Amino acid sequence: MKIIVGGAGSVGRSIIGYLSRGNNDIVVVDTDAERLSEIAREFDVQPVTGSISHPNIQEKINAEKADILIAATDNDEVNMVACEVGYSLFNIPKKIARIDSEEFLSPVWNTLYNEKSLPIDLVISPNADIAEAILRIVDFPGSQEVFPLADEQLYLISFRCPESCQLFNFNISEIYDNFKDIKFLILQILRDGQNFYPKPDESVRYGDEIYLMAAKNDLYDLLHAFGIDQKINERIVIFGGNSIAHNIAKTFDDNDNILSCKIITNDAKEAQNLAISLDKADVIQGEMMSDIILKDAGIDIADVTIAVTTQDKDNLLASLLAKHNNVGSTISLVNSRAYDNLIDNIGDNIIVDRSSVTISKILQDIRKANLHNAYSLGRGFGEIWEVKISEENPLIGKKVSELALPERCRIAVLLRGDEIYWSPNAEAIAAGDVFIMFVTPAGIKKMEQLLSY
């Protein structure tokens, strides 16, 4: 698949990093030659200097042969024009545009994005998506990742088993037996960097990262059973004054459970804009690592800190300082693995991976399968696909157990109307069924062939 990515900034890099794992021919276009050189050294891509919105640049890179154009520069207008050029002059089948401005994202202008106006097939807003992902984690204290599925009928949540876990002496089958009144599934366990589906005789170990699926209301009881402290997050400190911080704080403005929200930024202009647009949050302009600034922000009584600056190192150091000040929960936005050693030294710091969040929003458009929803898990060890079976699907009538699924891939749950089948192997597939399935990177191509029609 030939994919053109416009923009080699943090958003473009996160997309490129994920797509480069597959068998894709990737062309990266940016006006910054230095950023392109960095990208080319790290990934197997074709770097091209120029503006993705210019027709001569798209002609130069043979855009007419591209399957997908992803315009991800930090300029909304450039991204929109790039999609227009890609459609009108080069007939690119799929156009995806990054748009961050609230004015362009307003529901009032939804009709703007179509073939007659602006030919954009999918609008992504990475900073808003990251804010949403972080807010879901805050809603589930102790969680690492939270994914709503099937119109929020189910949630997939990941968490790391603490020393206080009550289930260390139980194997998986015994855990299910102890919670017969609750329907749930332990989908994957991540241990020592390796993920696997746990067999019935497998036991849970300290430090395991568990991916568990259940109805939202049941998750709190299950987390408690695994020893996860369900303390309500009431006092928040945010490091960074960008749009991610704004989106998070804006949501907290309307949350009566939040007693205080403090934002620290060293940028005077960001501080001024935040102070004007936010009602309840206190904005502190100054050096994030300063003891005086941290004291003013109330770091010593904070329940959770959220570090969302553009620099990984600053985010991780801010979380490290928060841990030293006995903050119970710290969240860091990370763009790359360059600081792995520092990540490992911050204990239970929650990592939000920009690439996983960003790519999740475009998976259903870049996969050759009729996906209703999709997420990238962890740092890409697998994907969750949500597939709705149409009336024309040739799989109708077959039993789930008869499907030739790739190795280590599995259909986790089948939803049919109001019914949820947690062990769907014996079920015959019917139109309207919704599959929630786990797909490994190695199984993506075969799964696409199975589900495409």
C-alpha cells in the first residue's frame, strides 16, 4: 500500500512509526529538511522536502498511485487544501486530514467535508483524542488504557497488578469461578514485554499488565478485586499549556467532583489564553521543575498529575518529581521510546502513547476490512477490531469456530441485539452481529482477507 504522509512533526512521526511496521510504501513530505532527515534515519520512508498542499509536490511523488493521503501538518488549512489537491488532480481514493481548530471541528460545519465541498474522508484531531484518552484513564483510577466498545456497552481496560492484588494464588479458571455473577474476559496479559492469551491454568503475577473486558459498571468491582485502589481523583495538576491541557481542564470545569485543577506552563502566551478560556482552573506561569512553582500548584496534595508538553523528557521528569512528592497517580504523554530507561525508573507512571492514540483513529480507514471501530493496544502489540456483519457478508451461516483465524488472533465477544456471547465459538454468524476481536500484527493481512468482501 502506498501512503503519503504530509507533516513530519510529532503527529506525523507517530503515524509513520506505526505504519512503517507493515508492508507499506511511505512517502513523507515536510517543509523542514532537518525533520525529514531525522525521520529518514529512523524509518524506511521516502523523504520529500516541500508543502504537501502544492500540486507540483504531489505530482513529483506520483500521488496518482497513492492509496491514502494523510495530511497531518500543524496547519489546518494546508491539510484541507492537500486533500482537495489529492482528490481533484490525482484521484487519491482515501484522504485523511488533521484538523485541530475548534472552529473547523464544530458540528455546525459537518456538511463541509464531502466530495462537493472539501473531499476529506476522515477528520482527525490528535490533541483532542489524546485529551479524551487521558480523561478516560482519570475516570478509572488505576487503569493504564481504557477503550469503549460497541457503543459503550463494553469497555476494554488495562491495569498493572499491584502487590495488593488478592488473586495471585488463583489461576484464570478459578478467577472466573469466583466471579460467576459478573461477565468478563481476560483478553491478554502483558508480562516481561511479551503478550499472550492466558490459558485456564495460568496464574496472575505481580507486575502483569492485564487487558480485561467487561461492562462499565462491573469494571470497578473487578478492579477492586485485583487490588486496584479506587480513590477518587479530586485534585489535578497539569504540566503543559497546549490544546491537550486546555481540553482536559475544560472538561474538569464541568465536573463537580474535581475540587481543584492547576495548570503549569512556562509560556506566558499559553498561560494568558488558558486563563481567559477556563472558568475554574488556576493557571500558573513559570518553570515546571521549580520547587516554588510546584508548591504553588499544590503538588503535595495532588491526587493525579498529567504531563502533556511536547517534550517527552519534560513529561517524564515532571512525573518523576510528582512521584517524589508522593502523588499517587502520574500520567505522561510520550511520543517515542528514546527515554525507555527513564520510563522504567518512574515506577507505576502511566504512559499515554501518542502514536497508539492517533493511529487508533485511522485504523478503520487504513485496514482492508469493514471495521466499525478499532484501537491499537499498548505500543502496538495488537489491535482490537469491532466488525459489524452486513447482510452481504459471505461468512453468514458459518459457525465462529469454523473461521480460519490467524494464529493468536481470536474473536473475544459476539454481540447480537441485546445479547452478549462471551464464548461465541458455537454460534452461527448472522447479519447484524458485532464481533470484537483481538488481532496480532502478524495476523492483520490474513484477517483483512477474511473480513474483506
